[in-house]
Amino acid sequence: MDHLNLSEKLRLYAEAFEKALECMLIADENRRVIAVNPEFERVTGYMLSEVLGKRPGFLDSGNHSLRFYRGIWRSVRDTGSWQGEIQSKRKNGELYSEWLSISQLHENGHIYYLAVFSDITHRKDYERTLYALANYDTLTGLPNRNLFSEILEKEVAEAGRKNEKVGLLIIDVDRFKSVVMTLGHTTADELLIDIVHRIRTCLRRHDVLARLGGDEFAVILPGLTESREASSIAREILAAMSHVFTSRNYERYVTLSIGIAVYPETGIDAKFLHKNADTAAYKAKTGGRNQFRMFGFDMHTATLEQLLLEDSLRAALARKEFKLYYQPIVNTNSGKLTRVEALLRWDHPDLGIIAPDYFIHLAEETGLIFQIGEWVIREACSQFRAWNKGGILMPNVSVNVSAVQLRKMNLFSIVAGAIRENSMKPFELDLEITESFAMQNMELSLGFLEDLGGLGVGLSIDDFGSGYSSLAYLKRLPIQRLKIDRSFIKDMPDDRDSNAIADAIVAMAHSLELGVIAEGVESARQMEYLKGIHCDELQGFYFARLRRRTKLSSQNFPDRSERLWPLHLDPLRPTLN
Ligand code: C2E
Ligand code: CA
Ligand code: CA
């Protein structure tokens, strides 16, 4: 620029100031405005005449702290400049983002400040749009798969630090393809939005609902203390679908299949958590839809009917839907009937016969087990009396008692009452108590068992070998029998470990003068093996599958059409000798 003289230079600088596409502001050393350029006037809406001599505080958006501004000026003073993004306010009150640089100028012993900035609001909007496109689903506005993965990673990491659990639900709309086919894409989209709204109502504030694609959604449930909380939210979501979806364009029922995994139990990191919840969702789908599955726990399925399980469990008692099935137990050597075990069934009006594994747990959780358990004991005893009155000499009936019942129930008086009312001798009733209870609550169970034993009823330890038994404890319990857990009988006699365990249990029991029953005997080979090791009694499908006993008649006990009692057994006239 050396060919320019001073005045030409000044004119050129002035023109640059006037025409720059950046906003410029010059302030004196007291930071009072002495000049602004036209671009400044255009962007901020303030004319030079309005701001001359003022400090630029009029531009404050109110979104930055005093400390933030002080930091800027400190940097300008110390280093001569500052650059960064800040938010400011136009004269009309509108906020805008600017990229600002402030420089300190020295002229003639005076300090001036030059602020240059550009309005980057549009760029910000654009960035935001790009971010949204990359991270949010355009139909529902929910985080998409991308953002979902990011959030899941973050939540899992945080839960790891805080020692919390994170639940993950993968939700799939059942038969959505047919919805699209019948309603068309646009209406199906509308329905999806409705579904999202309903799912939302079941979530807590910090839960994250995401759309992974098509009809697949995910819910991240941070901060859980128990896995059960995840299944109860899943249950709520299923229930929220139970009423019809209506709009101008449709009237439809929708069901969902939900898979659940919980960090850290069923997913050690975000990747596994997602994979496992996916697997569980797949199982929910192939298992009949309209249900949730907890990864790894196949028992915890819930169909809509089962949602009502607790209520209907309560009603089942009143409606007398519980039934006892009786499985014979025979003497190994003589093949004669020694006792029957009463096994509970729920004869559900819609679902059919339901095995106890599906509802005992819930009954225990809700306390309904007390009433059910009392009914079982009374029913078994009254059936016992009916058999004997009807000419079937039943030696003994065994009843299962759950740990919960033992701990809280007035079992003693119920048992004593049932025996008395049915004119039974105490030894004609056996109670089966699982090993884990007897062993874990030694002192407690000892007291209970001694009381019951004092009545004269027989006591057996059920599922023996599956828990942690200590011989010393076993010796102290007032019991008569051990029932070898079915898992050891299953692989007998080909699995040498199973054989060895069964051998040891029988030998140990005999040395303690206890009887041994093997349960789950399904084959002649198993029977022969057990005979060889002198197991006292046998029970299992080899002798009888379970038959329901409702009507009292010697014809239907056992049911020969089922070919289940081997011919050498004649349970119709069991004798005690
Ligand atoms: P458990 O006491 O071990 O009962 C034996 C289970 O083994 C029964 O299952 C029976 O059907 C089954 N079983 C018998 N023989 C064979 C066989 O040869 N092969 C195979 N694979 N299985 C066989 P169930 O009736 O489904 O009962 C399951 C569990 O539910 C019982 O296990 C018991 O713990 C509980 N339970 C049953 N009835 C009652 C009850 O009245 N009260 C309580 N608290 N629990 C009950
Ligand atoms: Ca049992
Ligand atoms: Ca058992």
C-alpha cells in the first residue's frame, strides 16, 4: 500500500469500515462507543446516534453471567484480544448468536477497542438442523438410533459409577406391516405417533424414549434399583395399549412385544444390553406377542391375561379354580403305594391348566400364598379322608409348603385343625419343605419344624442336593425323609456324577436314619439303578403322570387309559404291609 498517501489510506480504511460484511464497533478506553459500521446498524438494529458514548451493555442477551463478561475483558487486557461465540440481543429484543473478536488498539498513548463480529444465527440454525437430522426421528421427534446409542452408552457409564441399574426396553409393534397395508403409510404414521404418546404416559421424566426405526422403539430407564422396576414399566406400557386407538382415520387395537435387559445383570455394557433386550423382544414376539420378556428369565412372561394375574389369582380362590393333582410315590422294592404328593394346579377358565411355577412366586409376593396354602392343606386332608372312606386305602398324603408359609403362617394350627377335622392320624400327613429354606433359616426353621414334628406329622426335605446342606444341620432337624432333587435323577444312570451324588445322599440319609425318595423317575433304568443303591421310595412319570382327582371313584384313580402305572403296581388296593 506504499503507493497510497496517508489521506488515500484513510479514505480506503474508512470505506472498508463502511462496506465490511462484518459488524464493527470501536470503543474508547472507557469502553464507550465511538463508532459502529452500517453492518452493525443492520444486524443489531441500533443506529450510531443511539449508541454513541454508551457502553455496549445494551447488547447483553442476559444469557451470560457477569463473570463471563469480566473474563472477556480480562483476556483482552492481558493478551490484547479475545475471540469466541456469544449471544447478544438486537434492538427489537431478538436474540442472536455472534462470533466475536475484540482487539485492543493503541493510538497516540490512548487505548481503543475494536469489536468485530458476525451474526451466526443462521449457521447455528443450520447446524442445529443438521444435528437434528442426524439424531432425531423426523416423524415422532424422538431420538433416533444414533442418539439412542450415544445416550445408552452415557447412562450405562454413569450407572457403573453410581452403582445403579439401567433398564432397557426394546418395543416392537405387533403386526405393524399389516397395519401399514390396511391403513396406508400416512395413517400408519399417525397411529405410530399415537402409540408414542401412550408409551410416554408410562414413563418417568428422565426415561428416554427413542425410535430405532420403522415400528421399533426403545426406552432407556436410568437409575433403577431393582430389575423388577423395568418389568413393571413394561407391564404398564402393555396395559396402556389395551384400549382401542381411534382417530378420524382408524379404529384399531395395537399390541406390543417388549424385550427387557437390565445393566449390569443381563447386559454388562451398552452393547450387550441392547443385544440381550433385542433377543428378549424377539422371544416375546415368537412367544405369541402382546407380552414382555425379561432376558434370561423365560418364566417372566406376561401376556395381557397375565397382567390380570394377581387379580385373577385372588378371584381364583373364591371361584374355586385351584385343584390338587396327586402323584403316587411307591416303595422301591414292593412297588406298593406309600403316599401321594399333592401338586397344585390352577384350572383357569380361559388359559386352561396352569402349573404352579407360573403363579406360586406371585402368590408368595402378594401374600396370597397364605390363603392358597391353607386351602391346599385342608383340601389334601379332606381328599385323604374321602379316599379312605371310599375304600382306597391311602397310606399318606404329602403337601408342599413354601418357605414364605413357614415363616409367617400359623401353620401349626392349620395343620392341627385339618388333621382333627378329617380324623387323620398325624403320620398320615407329610409336609415337604425345600432344602434351601430349612438350611438358610436354621434357627427359625428349627423351631417351626420342631413344633410341627411335635404334632406327629411327617417332615421331608424337598429338592435335596440343590442347596447348601450341612450334615450337622441336617442331624438337628426333626425330619423323616429326604427327596433327592430331580436334577440328579434326570441323567442317571449314564452320568457318573449324578450317580455318585445319589449314592452319597442315600448312604448319608440312611446313616442318619432318614428315608430317601427319588423324584422324577422316568425310566426303568433309573428305577433299577435306584433300587440298586437302596433308595426307599420312587416318584415320577415312570409310575404316573399327574392325574386330576376330583371325583371320588376308584375307577379314575389311576387312569389306566394313560398307561402310566406299570402293571406290577396295583395302586387300587395299596396296603401298608
Ligand atoms: P416339587 O415339589 O419338586 O414337585 C415335583 C414336580 O416334579 C412336580 O411339578 C411334578 O409334576 C414334577 N414331576 C414329577 N415326576 C416327574 C418326572 O418324572 N419328570 C419330570 N420332568 N417332572 C416330574 P409341578 O407339579 O409342576 O410342581 C412344581 C413345583 O411347584 C413343586 O416342585 C413345588 O415346589 C411347587 N408346588 C406344587 N404344589 C404346591 C403347593 O401346593 N404349594 C406350594 N407352596 N408349592 C407347590
Ligand atoms: Ca414336592
Ligand atoms: Ca422336588
